[in-house]
Amino acid sequence: MTHSDHPSPLEARCSGPLTGKARVPGDKSISHRALILGALSVGKTRISGLLEGEDVLNTAKSMRALGAEVDRTGDFAWVVQGVGVSGFAEPQNPLDFGNSGTGCRLVMGAVAGCPITAVFDGDASLHSRPMRRVLDPLELMGAKTRSSGEGGRLPLTLAGARDPVPITYRTPVASAQIKSAVLLAGLSAPGVTTVIEQEASRDHTELMLKHFGAEIVSSKEGAHGRKIALTGQPELHGADVVVPADPSSAAFPIVAALIVEGSDIILPDVMTNPLRTGLFATLREMGALLEETEVRGDAGEPMAQIRARASKLRGVEVPPERAPSMIDEYLVLAATAAMLRVNGVSVEISGDDLLVEGRGHVPGGGLVSTHMDHRIAMSALVMGLASDKPVKVDDTAFIATSFPDFIPMMRALGAELS
């Protein structure tokens, strides 16, 4: 399956300047974690600015299925009445995470520390993604995988540990999802659960755990790594969370403004956590005109208003150690080889390197297959705004998983999408 049951094709063509001010959706990573930690806390958690895309809504549904009270009280405003650490109830039906690997893997960690059994499921795309790297440390802590697809794929049945044990775990790759799953399971274990990373991944879980009252210490490990130690069995307390605008979502209008002549846009309250802003650093190295003002913070997460103006960009080499801080944004920075080639761009793949030859313009005229990936769809549409010929996208339906208002927002800024 390479597209949705009801595909929504769209075409982007060279447009006039993009101008104006627009708020992009709340950060998906913070939204998932606010719901999950609110559910694992005692008392009420009030969340404002929550991303109301399908991925996060599926996490909200799973928290309800696990016994927490989760209610929408207004636009992007939610309240969670938690059940406390280890307090999840056994769900009556499978937990369906749709397209969300983040929601699925984090909730696996939370469930692994509870004496319950849950079935994890999702759409065809999520079925294709391996879960073994998350399941391995959870099984070391006492959880058991009762059934699964090949390679630990969904659908799978996970039995949480009745007596979870703390572990010291060195992650095989830089992955905030693996780290977070271990830490969430570690909440239920006595003693200290430790995660060691050779390359530091996003620290949203650590910051939010501290915000909800957990005892957690993060220290430097080697040249680029981190060592995170969590004291288990805390009593987490409900807390207010203001969700900053998602830098991964902001990447698309920002890059569009940089490459469409005459553009000048402003995006307020964008998260500027240094472990999430590798794209902004790379764009500045390329010559991008990006300004940050009105800097503030909430729940440990910094945010700022970002102004992006059309810029003369140059090619750069992106260092491998920057990958964890911009992994979701590679698509909009370089797109994919197939997407570029079908639109006349010279691309070479050499080992782990993607080499893109920029010539100052994109011929365009191609049809991009999104393969149910919202990031490919948005990247292709952004590219079409500055291409010689229109760029067609076979299916934009999955954009709703992360950025429901992307198309109307871009049109309001002046993008030619039809």
C-alpha cells in the first residue's frame, strides 16, 4: 500500500512572495509526552497549544483506554486526570496508533512498567516499522512480547512487568524514542534506571519528567553523548504545559520562504531547543536570513519568534554528528533521491551520503509518490513553489497526521497550491 484509501493529490507551482505571520502547530514530541506523563501523574495536567493532528489524537485515545481521563476543553486546550505511576488499567481493545511511531514506542515503554497486557496496532505504514530496538531493553526490565509480526513488527501484544527491574542501557543508535521508552518503563522500577547515549538525542522526555516532579540527572558522556539517570517510583504531580510551536513543522514554511523570491514570513513561539534546531544551524551556514526574537520558555523548553526571508543559499556539507538534531528535517532540506530525480535534480547516493547538485533552480514537472509519508508530501509541495514547472504530489491525505492546517496556512501566506 503506497497511498491512503482516499488519496488527495495536489499540485504546487511557482508562486509570488510568501508574506505574513502564521503559527504552526504545537510540537508533536511535546504533545505526545504531555499526554503520557499527564496520564502517569497524580492530579490534573492542563495542556495548551496541543497539536491536534491524528498522531497525537491517537495517543490521547490510548491514554483514555489505559484509564486516564482526557478531555478537550477548547481549541488546542486539554485536561488530563492521571492515574499515577504504574496505574494504567488493562485496555479492552487494541491501542491503535495509526501512523505514529513516536506515540506507539513511548506508550510501549509506559505500559512495560505496568502489570497489564496490551495489544499495539497501527496503519499499514506503522506495520512496516521495526519495534525490536525498543522491545529489547523493555524485555530486560521484565516485560514480555507475547506475539508480534516478523522482526517485532505490529500488531504485537506486550505484557508489562509485574516487578520491573532497573537497568543500565546503552542505546545502539541515537534515538529519543528508545531512550524515552526505557525511562518511562523505569518510572515503575525501584532504584535507578540509566540510559547511556553515544550521541545525544532529543531531551524532551528528561525535561518534561523533571517538570512533572521526577528525580532525573543528565550528565555528559564522552565527546557527544549523555548519561541519564532516573530514580524510579516517584509520585509525579499534574502540571501545566504550554506546547511550543513544532520546529519540524516550522521547517516547511521556513524553507519555502527562503527559496521563494521576495518572501518574508514570521512564525511565533517556535521551539529552539538546541537538540532540535540542527536544521536552523545548517540553513544559516547556507546563507539563510533567519532571525530569532521574543525568546522565552516553558516546561524547560525554549522558544522564540522566527523571521525567515528569501535568501541566496549555497551548498554545504552537513556533519554526521548533527543528524540527531535535524533527523525529521532532512526531507525538506534535501528531500529524497526519487523526489529530486523525478523533478530534474542531479542526485547521487554514496554509502550513507546523499549528494545533491544545486544549480540555482529546480526544473520540476514531476509526479512525486509520497508512500504515505506526510514529510515527503510537504517537502514536494515546498519544492514546487520554486520550481520551473509545477510539481505534483500523488497523495496529501497523510499531512493531517502532523500538520492539519498546512495547506490552508501556506495558501494564506501566498503559496500556489491546487
